[in-house]
Amino acid sequence: MSKVLTTEQREQAGSDSYNRFEYQVHWIVCHIIGKLQEDAECIVFCEFHDDMAEFSPNNQQYQFFQIKTKENSSDWTIAEMSKKEKKKAGGYKKSFLGFIFYNYLVFGVECSHCHFVSNNDFDNEILLWQSYIEDGKRLQTENIALYTKIKDRIREEFSDDMPSNFDSVFDDFIQRTFVHKSELQLTTYETQTVGKFFNHLADKNIPSNTAHLIFQQLLNDVRKKSKEKIKTTY
């Protein structure tokens, strides 16, 4: 039995704003369109352990996606991505990187990759980390200072309940986590998504009004699924 499907979800805080939620919805729709263009077989889950999860029937593994927006134009930093937020009820919520590490910790081999997606870019340290792993190199070998910096941030975050296999899980996390600057702009994501959808249907000979109905249904389905809590099985 899949551990992903039988594990109770983390606390679902919801979206900070309508615009953030809608951006996430439109990004997921664009992702689905991309999979259709590739003719790739997969199952997409909205708000399931992360903002989006994608299951591949071919390898029986999941990829998890965090989709985050920033109103300002500043680049993401390691400090910002590993910053814990204080809960209203007390204590702290895991950071963005902490939640990604959690996926590897809990789901093990079922978690193939994790992705952090944003409308903003990333600073030189994060891009350096990414350049090594995208080239198939080990960050620990290529840049021990950067490797240690990220590891210390994650270790501090899990210090109250340190897993016995922290080192091996961290190495999976550091080598199989990817960041992406989204093509969707915060001010134009709606029109960009519509354009991508109709480009996909350009050679399908589908009437315009029918295409609009299909697009709206797809958006509404993703909105609905993003607000529903998926029931896990035991």
C-alpha cells in the first residue's frame, strides 16, 4: 500500500490571498496542458501533501510541487526558503525547504523529486546549487560550504525530533530538489494560461465556444480539487 496515499496530510493553511490561490490554479492548469502536449500518462493531485503532487504510473513514484508567489521582485534566498513561520496557536510551521525535506523523510522511495516554483527568480547561491545537480554532480563534493550551509538550516529545523536517517534523507533532498522560475507572470497569468490552452487546441478543430467551455471547466475542476481535502485510506 502506498505510503503517500495512506498518510494524513499536513495542516492545510490555505492561500494567503485570492490572487495567490488563482496563480496556483492557473499554474497547475498550465502543467496539465504541458503533460497533454507531451502525451504523458500521469495523475495530478491538487493540495495533496504539497500544492500539487504528480503520480507516474510508469515508475509508481510521486513528484511534489510547491508553487509560491512574491509581490516584490526580490530573488529567493536560502535564508528565505528555510525561514520558519510562527503559528497563531504557538510553535512554528516548517519552512518551504523543511516541507520538501519532509516529503523525502516520510515517503522515501515513493518520492522521486520535489520542485519549488515561483514567479520570482533565485539568488546566486541557489542557482549554483541547482547548476551542480542539473549537471549530475554532487553538491557535497563540488561545494562543501554551500552543502553544509543548507544542511545546517534543515538540521536546526528538525532538531526537536531528529530522524535517525537524517544524513541519507538530506542527501536525497539536496540532489533531487529543483527550483524553477515560472513562465507565468503575476500580472498576466490568466491571459498566459488561456493562450497556452488555445495554442494546444489550435489543430484540434474544436469550435471556439466549446473550447472556452472546456477551459472554464478545467479551471473550475482544479479550483474545486484545490479546496477539497483528499481522504486517505488505511
